[in-house]
Amino acid sequence: MKNIKLRLIVMNFLEFAVWGAYLTCMGNYLGKAGMGGEISWFYAIQGIVSIFMPTIMGIVADKWIQPQRLLGICHLLAGAAMIGLFMMGSNAAEPNKAAFITLYTLSVAFYMPTLALSNTTAFTILKDAGMDTVKDFPPIRVFGTVGFIATMWFVNCATLDNGFFFTLAENANKFQYTQHQFLVSGVLSVVLFCYCFTLPQCKIQPKPAQSLAESFGLDAFKLFKTKKMALFFIFSALLGMSLQVTNGYATPFLTSFKGSADAAMANSFGANNATMLISLSQIAEALCILLIPYFLRKYGIKVVMLIAMFAWVLRFGFFGLGNPAMPGVLLFIGSCIVYGVAFDFFNVSGGLFVDKECDPNVKASAQGLFMLMTNGLGATIGTLAAGKVIDHYCQWNDAGYLMGDWQSAWFIFAGFALVVAVAFMFLFQYKHEPEQK
């Protein structure tokens, strides 16, 4: 039993380590590679492919290829594309934009389905071993966040400059600024590809025939006929617009202080180690998961969602008010801490609410609809809109820093989150009945 858990821990660690290598620091490289204006598109692409690729791969796993094997195949393809990005970046300071975006799209198109496939693999193996997924999976999944943080720290410190070494000091050749972040991701994907084929088999179980609409979860759209669920999904999309903003722009924002005339800011730890500072967000995310059961039982979904919405206001507002020197850096740290509440209280609690409120025959489709509205439509529209706002207030300079009126941009994002929170407070009607002990 312990061996099974350990093997799934390794799988989850690698699954998210692949993503952590580039997700939060890619913007810094893109700016220096002449693609700073397309940062929002790079993050929006993840949302676009999330609308259909997980469903397609889910159908393949249900009918033809065991999920652990398909997980490995997807990682091989995604990893090969990531290594291709590294090679393009190594061959030219400013790679061909169209080819680079195409190869990146191919990589994330095969990576995004692995988030669901890794869950399916873990659940199947745990059940086959006679374990309780509700009890045994969360401690395993936490190591996914650990893996994400580990590679964030690795690319933050790893440097290739007359030799390979680690440093917290300023160095333009740190992986967080270069194409080497894609190499780290690609190599880890290939390692996971090999590892997946050593996992226990997840035999394909015969399932009742489904229509194409049912296979793609389109039957869940009938939930919009219910006012409560319609409002919930609409507000999920609106709040989902905040999800990728700081993934795309937090590190270019922090790094921009290196171009400040104030030496205390330019030489600060945060400005030179943006990826490591932002990793506090993922640490807070891992810890805040433990708070959700208590808050849901005591206050209900409406209050929990409101807490998440106001946490997004603070997330953006603290970025607008802070700076990387003391004492301003305390606001940056505060922004990272509230991110755990902003992300978990929305994503995890929302999924639990959907599971509770929907009929068993559409639960899986309803979860897919929730993901489509948040990580698909919401995140895509929000990231593109945020890109327009930041491009209006900030421009890349010759040194590769995105300089400008960041404060106005962050306050606009905070204002949007505040409007969504207030509207949700008055429009979404839900009476919570605390569980009796």
C-alpha cells in the first residue's frame, strides 16, 4: 500500500513540476525574446485548448488507451515541443514568432489534458488497491504543489554563465529569464513519460454508449435553466477572468523594479528573485486547502465564494500598493498569502458546490462545465483583457523590463474583482444550512 502511494506521489510531483518550470516566469523570457506583446496570448492559449482537449483525451482514455499510458504519451509530445522551444530560443535571440507560438500551442494542447488524466490514473490505481480516494488522494495531491514550487525555485536560482551554478544574486542568465526554463519542463515531461509506463495498469472499463453531446458534456448546459446554477456559472466565468493574470504578469512586474532609479528597489531580493517570491502563492495555496472543509460547513458556498472574491481584490490591490524594498515588500508577501484563499476558496469550493447541487447523471458534465467557464472562457477572456490593460500602461524597454504605470493596471484589476464581488453578494441567493454534528 505504501509503495502505491509513493509511486503516485512521484507521479503527481513530476506532473506539476513540468508546469512550474515555466508557468509563472515565462513572461520575463518572452519580453526579452521580442514577444512581450503576446504574453496574454500565451496564457490565453492554455484556456482555449482547455475547452476541448481534455474532453477529447478523456474519450480516448475511456475507449482505447489506458489512462496511465495516454498520460505518458501526452507528456512525451508536450515535452518534445518544450524542448523544441528551448532549441528555437538557443538558435535566435528573437525566434520566429509564428513558429514559436505554434510549437507552444502544441505543447500545452497535450499538457492540459494530463491534469485530468493524472487524476483518473491516481483514482483508478487507488481504487484497484482497495483504498479510499477521498481519504488517500489529498495527501498525494499536495506533492503536486510541492513539485510546482520545487521547479519554480530551481529555475529561479539555476544559472548557466561560464558553468552551471545556483545563485540568488542578480544574473541575466538565470533560467527564469532564459529559454532554459522550457528545457527543464521538457526533460521532466520525458522523464514522466518513461515513469508512466512503469505504473500499474488501469484497465479500460466498458461504459454505456453516449451521444456526442453527452461525451463532450454539452448536456450539462441544461443547468442554465435553473437561476441559481446559471448565476453560479456566470459568476464563475467572471471570477475566472482573474485566474491567469498574475501567472502571466507578476514576474515581469516584480522584475521591472530592476529598472528603477531607486537602488534599494533595483537591488532587492524580490526584484532579482521574482519567481521565488511568487512561489509563496503556491505555498499558501497548499495550506489553504486545509481550511475549506471548515469554512464550507460553517458558512456555506456563498460566503466562501465571497471571501475568494474579496481575496482577489487584495491580491491585486497589494501589488498596486507595494514595492520590493522594505516595508513595501510586506504587501507583496501579503498578496501571495491571500492568493491561497483567492484560488482555493474559488476553485476547490466551486467544484464541491457543483458536486453537491447537481443530479448524479450530470455531475461529471457539470464539473466539466465549471472548468470550461473558469479555466476556459473566463481565464481566456480575462488574460487577453488584462494584456490590453497592461500594454496600455506599460511598455518593454531596451533592457528587457516591462516599465510603466503598473499601479493603475493593478487597481483596475482590483476594481473589477470588487465589482464582481458586490454583484455576487446581491444577486446570488443561497441559504446555507450548517451541518449538524
